[in-house]
Amino acid sequence: MRTKLILSFLLLTCFVAFSREKNLEKPKKQDITVDEKGLIKICVMYPFSEGKTFNMEYYETKHMPMVAGFLGANLVKYTIEKGLSSGIPNQALPFMAIGTFYVKSLSEYQAAVAPNRDAIRADFANYTNVTPVILVSEVVK
Amino acid sequence: MRTKLILSFLLLTCFVAFSREKNLEKPKKQDITVDEKGLIKICVMYPFSEGKTFNMEYYETKHMPMVAGFLGANLVKYTIEKGLSSGIPNQALPFMAIGTFYVKSLSEYQAAVAPNRDAIRADFANYTNVTPVILVSEVVK
């Protein structure tokens, strides 16, 4: 009787363990998939042209963390990319760098940035001599 | 003796199940973190201007899956975003849409696209009347 009880308990434990293992994978996969869809992206794009400069180290270690700090829990993540070339042969590099903020709410982003706009703009001179183009977009896929 | 064998087997099975469950979480979390850093992005950007059109449904359901199909295992993921506005007041929307391929190797991407370039370009007319700007960049963060 006791052996049967132990056996039943162990079988149940195994069943629970395997079920949990199965379920564990699902939410993780969904997290990755729904991660960005529906989010708002603010892409700050620095156009390339002759004589224009961009200090990636300052941008990565000082400017982007400063702006990210203003955004609070509305910021899901931010990314930085370094322009390498145009994808069309014999065309100039379109952008030297792009910094992107992924946020849940555009109005919250605007409210957070407004009181800090002067500080953000004043910092531009520390890493670039170009005025960025800014695109607000929605992640479709 | 038989009961002991069964018990040992079940215990071992449980142990294996729990160990696998534990290990499952680790690589997944790392995947999310290192997901994009160091990857090459090919951003295909469709500039906005008066009279220019873009059919997002065709782009999402036909064009992007077709190009993605050419890229094989080199393609880590692709994203689509819909331009909403300029982030700078009183400036025109810079881009109507951006499609981005995240790949491991630029040369592999170029080799995969080259023999299909005509098919890709011929499909443009099915969803837009604008010529895209293409940026090749490296994910820094």
C-alpha cells in the first residue's frame, strides 16, 4: 500500500514537472513575438554627409542613457545602430547612426521629453555636428 | 527488487525532467539579451512625399515574406514599421514605412539577394510608387 502511494506520488510529480516544462516554453516564445508589435518607435536618425561627425562612444555611454533616464517605465527598450553603407551600390551612406526608443505610449513619451528638451538638444554638440531626422512609427510586425 | 528498480527509474526521470526545466530558462533569457547586438540590419526605408502611396497589407503579407524566403537561415528576424509622424513639430513625415532584415552575415545576404534582385524590384510596383532608401547598419546596442 505504502509503495503504491509513493509510486502514485512520484508519477504525479513527474507529470507536474513535465507539464510545467511544456508550459514554460510557450509564454517565453510569445514574449519574443509580441515584444515589439504595437509599440511606438522613436527613431532618431543622423544623416551622413561630407564633413559630418558622430562620436559613437559618447552617444552610447552618455547621451542615450541620459534620454532613456527621462522616459521611466514607458520605455520598453532602446537600441543603437551604426550606419555602415547604403544598400544600393554607388549611393552615399544615408545615416551615420540611428538611436531608437521603443515606448508604450507616445503621449507619455512627449510629456517626459518636453521638460528636458533643452538638456537633450544642448548635449547634441558633445557628439555630433548634424541635426537628426526623427521618425515616429508603429511596429506592425 | 522490482519495486526498487521502478522507484529508482522514476526518481531519475523526475531528476532529468527538473534539470531540463531549469536549463531551459537560461538559454532563452540569453537569446533575448544577445538577440540583436552585433547583427547586421538592412533597413529598407520608403520616403514620404506628396502623392506617394504605400500598401501596407500587400507589403506585410506578400512582399516581405517573399524576400525573407530568399534569405534562409542567415535571417534572424524581420520587422515592419508604419511611419506615423515626424518627431519634430511642423516637419513632414520622413518615411511612410520601414522594413528591416536582421541578418548574421552581410555577404550571405548579398549573395542571396543578387539572383533575386529583379523579382524583388518588379514587386515594388505592387505596393508603392516610391524608390526606397536602403541603410546597412550594425547593431551596437
